[in-house]
Amino acid sequence: VLADRDVLMPARVAHRKLIDIALVIAIAVVLLAIALARIDRDFNRGLWIVSSALAGSCILVGMFVIAMAIRQQLPNGDNVTRITNWNSLNRFTSQQRRRTLVQREEVPLFIPTGIYVQSAFLEDASTVGVNGYVWQRYTKGIHDGIQRGFIMPQAKISTITRAYTVEDGDTELVRWNFNATVHQNFDYSRYPFDSERVVIDLWHKEFTKNVILIPDLASYKLMSPAAKPGLFEEMQISGWKIGDSSFNYLSESYKTSFGLRDFAGLTNYPNLYFGFDIRKEITGPFVSNMLPLLVVTILLFAILFLGTREERDKGRLGFALDVIAACAGFFLVAILLHIALRRDLAARDIFYLEYFYFVTYAMILYVAVNYVLFTKTAIRLVHYRDNFIVKVVFWPVSQLALLVFTLMVFY
């Protein structure tokens, strides 16, 4: 069986090769447009053809890159072991027995543990509320003297209530109901085309006794991540699509004795966590953020396109002030949307959608400065054929900038 990292690298290489092919095709299309435009015969028409081909190619390549990124699976990361069947579980338990022998520790006690998430919701950009059930199986003669119970170390607030205990021969089944608010390390750098993984850490109460929780595979019909084991089939999270789920182990070391005199700490201790993937639905961000920016950009181009020398001569300074006032209004709309978005996400770093705002700000400044130059100077490039050059490069410049930012984030 191939490790996740062995599968991930070829997938990433293939992803980049496909993007490279798309870029080569786009360049070929633009070169073909230049050849067919016959700029020497009709300069204006030829430049508009090349401009349209360049802008359209940038848009299509950008959409392709985003579509490829959406299809990518979230990587498990280093030091993570995913349990999807009995073979992977048996391999894991054997490795842990060998680890304790090498480190001269007590033989680990494995406690089968299951979880069923009934509902989940995002309280804010980095906190998820979850509730459901957790159960554990204890075997007489093996788990004697071990406390019954678990903790959720990453939970800000958790309420765990013991529901019932059932004894069946040598096995004792204990089930709890839980309601927890769990902090998540979400990465919004690709927002609104991001995928996140909700993680619920599970520790045994007596983890310092080398007690290791293992997935109770016998309690699930299917353990394939695509079957979403451990999740209520009709569970929904507003604004997100729910994807795969699985049990995983993350090996961590703790340089503390947790207050115990004879306890040396934990080295490469396997922490069990249950995780499920969520993918942002694009409809909400598109309507609330991207669509207004698109409208602003179109209106900017309309102002640029409809402005003529005749209008300039009629008003001169008044005409330029009208354009600057319109640009200021567009900037106010964009900046208010931008501030609200950053507040909602509580983002520390720049995320993908912000680049749309940056390009919009640049194009607002582009139009405003152009009309100041158009009315107050005699620069030939600006006045050439009634501001033709400035108009024809508007869409290629803006879309090429967005494509560069898209490649920076998703390549």
C-alpha cells in the first residue's frame, strides 16, 4: 500500500503539468490572434482582437486553474496515519508495540473508540460547534483499573454526559453524549475556493498510562473516507459542502510530565483524531463579494470607454472631477466590502479573494489618473485616437494581473 505522501507528490506534479499545458495553449491562442488580427491593415480593430484574445485567455486559464485546485484532495500532512480498514489498524498497533519496546515503556493498552457526529456548525471563522456520541469498549482482564472516559483537548467548551453502560460477556460498552466548541486551524489563503478539515481530538482520561485510543471499526459498516463514517448522513453546515471523513493519528511529543513525579513525558505519542473535510460553497461569496467587484469593473470600463475628447473640451476640469467622484464612489463600495470580509474571516494573512479587491483598487486608480492626464496634459499616448490605447489595455491588464495572482495561490 502506498503512503499518502507517495501518492500526493505525483498528483501535485500532474496538477502543475496540466496548468503548464493550459498556459502554453493560451499563449498559442494569443499568438494566433496576433497573426490573424492583421494590425497593419486595421490598427484599431486588430488591437481589439488581440486585447479580447489576451483577456479571454487569462480568464479561461484562471478558471481552469481554480477548477483543478477544487478537485484536489486535502493532504494528510507529515506524521499523520490514516486508518481506513483492519489492515491499517493492525499495522498501526504493531508499530506502537514496537515503539514502546524501543523506548522501554509500558506495553500500550488499546481501547476501541467510536464517534458519531450528529450536527456541526461554524460559530466563527476558526471555531466549530459539534455534538453527537462517543463510545468505548473495555475488556475485562485487560482494562481493569483503567478509568472510563475521554477528553477533547482542543475544545474551548465541552459538555460530556455519560449516557449508559452495557456489559456483554467480557466486554463493557460505555457511551457518552457530547456537545463541544472546538478551535480549528483553518487556512483561508484560498478563500473562497478553499477546503478545510474539521478536527476533533480524542484523548483517554489516563493517557499518561500509555493508553491509546483506536477506532472501533466493528461499529461502522464502511470505513472508506468517501462513505463518511462517523457522520450523520443528512448533516449540513451552512455555506459548506461536507466531504470525506476518517480516523487519523498525529504523532506528537510533549516536553512535560503533566505534573506527575514519575512520568517522563510523551515521545511520538499517537493522538487519535476524527476529521471530516468541508468545502466552501462559492454561491455566497460570489453574490456578496465577487459580483459587486465585477459590476464596479464593468462600470469603470464604461466610464473609460464613453469618455471622449469632445466631452473633455466641453467641461475640462469639471469632467475630470466627475470621473474622480465616480471612482471615489466605487472605491468606497469596494473598501467597505473588503473590510467586512476581513472582519468575518478574522484572517491574519492575505487570502485569494483579496487579490480581486487589490486589482479593483488599481483599476479605479488607473481610470482616475488617466482622466486627470487626459484633461490636464498633452501626452500623445494618452490622447492617441481619443484615449484608445488606455481603453484597449484595460481588460488585458486587469485579467493578466488576476491570472498571476491565481497562479501564485493555486499553482
